[in-house]
Amino acid sequence: MAAPFVDTARITVKSGSGGSGVVSFHREKYIAAGGPDGGDGGRGGDVILEINDHLSTLMDFRYKRKYTAGNGMDGQGKRCSGRDGEDLVIRVPRGTVVRDADSGEIICDMSRCERFVLARGGNGGWGNKHFATPTRQVPRFAKAGLPGQTRDVVLELKLLADVGLVGFPNVGKSTLLSVVSKARPKIANYHFTTLFPNLGVVYLDEGVSFVLADIPGIIEGASQGAGLGHDFLRHIDRCRLLIHVVDVSGSEGRDPVADFEAINEELRRYSPELAGRPMLVAGNKCDIAQDRTGLEALKAHAEGLGLPFFELSAAAQQGTRRLMLAAAQKLTELPPVTVYEPTYVERPPEVDLSEPMDITREEDGTWIVEGPALQRLMSNVNFGDYESRNWFDKMLRQCGLFDRLEGLGIKDGDTVSLYNLEFEYQR
């Protein structure tokens, strides 16, 4: 029995926490005052997404929902830093869109080859070797590492196909895919034979090929959740071209024009942009049609809408190559497969910055700012992201930290240290 097709999953990821710095002093025979030599804590491991082209579903995430990277090790004496936490690499199928579970905004689209850091590990704390000054030669304190980042995300697989086959169940989409590619979908003479999308590569000539997707049959009401189509309409979101397959044989007593319009209406309800995608119309099962009334009516209707029409019999392999050549030619005129741009902006959780912060100044002129609320705030900020840094700066201004520093006499160009993060103060 084939494994079920899983194309959405919700998971929780947590990066590793940084190790703590250590308080240690050098001890050696004949050396009376060795000085502080406490090492720094190791950095926590990242949670990283990586594309695996051997995966085709999100089945692995059906049974495991929580993923945690390794924590950094604490520092040691003799200026030895703790070992960094081990990164956790999560492999996903190509075409997986990662969304924030709360807002639904896109964090990344795993359609290219590069890795993506989904959760960054916390920085390790400084050992007491960093805090020795001419007047404080025996620092008996060190810094704790910052906690890792926890995120709830939704993985959504959107197949990367150039052309998508759409139409009612049992109109011959799977048969068409099987005769124009090496894909071998299940084929039978009953509705909903196809229970999950199938992909095949159509090879026409040297350098002329494309990926064709057979989407499970859509029925009326699919955009509202009826049948299987609602679950799999997302897989044609990326398709540059649609081939609308219609049964014109009359064997089930259906009206081809009515079927054609019903499917188009479901596409419009699901996504107006998708409904406006370039389309070829294929009248299938011509070889068993009792008469050509339905065929001619559909042809006239499609051509009246400016859509190319093709007669074919997928089972008899009649007209299939002509259709595929037309699809390949149309693709040369269309932009590449859609890659979704991120819409998610890092929004760290609310932190009560009214809690007091300690401000001290070192002998070398560095301003040290500390406080539990500040530490919690920093643990949730991605300092590699421009928007996140701006938000962090805004929060510090709003809580009055900058006003306090100016009241204490800070000058432009002075160095400010916030839990191992140092920056130059500018008004």
C-alpha cells in the first residue's frame, strides 16, 4: 500500500542556547597572581532548512513535530571556550513554502539550492577574562549564555511544475501524463483514482523538456473544500501554464462546455490570479465519442475565449505530441516558475522593558547595560536582519534607555556593550 501524500505540516523548532562563561583564575606554581582565565561559553546550534530532491512529500513531519538544535557548552578555565552546539539540519522537498504559524506570512520559499537558517542559536556568555581592568584585577563574575529561539511554523508543499493538468475526475489526466512522460500514475475507470499529485518530465527533443503535474480531479465546490481539489489546488499555484482536459466523449452524459466553465469558476474562486494563467484546452476521448456535437461546442466556446483547442485521445496516443509541442512553445514565452518572496518580518514577543536596567562604565570608557528584560529582548532579535535591528533600536528608545545614557554623560562615539553586543553610540 502506498504511503499517504502529506503536503502540509506544522512543526516547532528550537535553536540551541548559548553556554555560560566561567569564573576561573590561573593557578601555577611560582606564579602568585595568574589572573582571570575563564573561557567563553559556546554558541548554541542553529536550526537549518535544506532542500532534498529525493523527498516528494512532508510525510516525515507527520510523526515528529518538535526539532531542537544542540546547546553550547559552558566555558572552562585556562581560557578554553566551550564547544558550539551542533546545528540541526531539517531536510524538506524542493518547493516547500515556510510560513509563520500565527500570522501565515511567508518566511522563506525552499525552491532554490541555498540553505536557510530558520532559528539562530543563542550567543555564548563571556568568561571573566573579559572583565579584568587595571582597577578590577579579580573579576569574580561571568555572563550566562543567551537562550535559543523557538518558532512555530507551517510547512506547505507547492509542487514545482511548469504545466498543470486540471479538469474533472476521470477525464483522462493521468492517462495523458503516463503516455507523454515516464510517470506511472494509477489509472482506473472510476472517479478519484488519483489521490495525490503526480509529476512527470515531458521530453520532446534535445533541450526541449518540461515538468508536467497531474492534479487530482477538481469538482464543483472544491474552492470551499468539496472533494479532493481543495487540498491540491495549491500545487498549481506555481504552474506557468494550465492544460484544461475535458471529456468530450459523452459517455457519462455530461456537457463539455458546462464542465469547462465549472472548473474555471472553481479556479476563479480559489485564486483570480490562477484563473488568469495561460491555458490550453484539450478535448479528450475523441475516439469513443458517439457524435461530435459536444466536441464542436467546446471547440467553438474555447476559441471564442481566445484559447487554443486540441483534439486528442490520450489512451490511443492520438494528438498528444501536438499538444505537448504547443505547451513547450507556449512556455518559451512565459516567465519562469514563481518563487515566493518572504513577507514575514521578525516581530519579537512583547517584553516589559520597564524593569530596571543596570548601567555601569568601565575604566576603558565602555558603557555596560544589563538587565533580565534586556536579555530576554535580545534573545528574540535577529541582528542579521535590518528590520529587526531597527525594531530593537526603537524599543530601546521607547523605554528611555538612551535618555538615561545621555543623562549619565554618554558622548557620540562611545562604546555601549549589551550582553556581548557592542556598538558605537550615535544620537
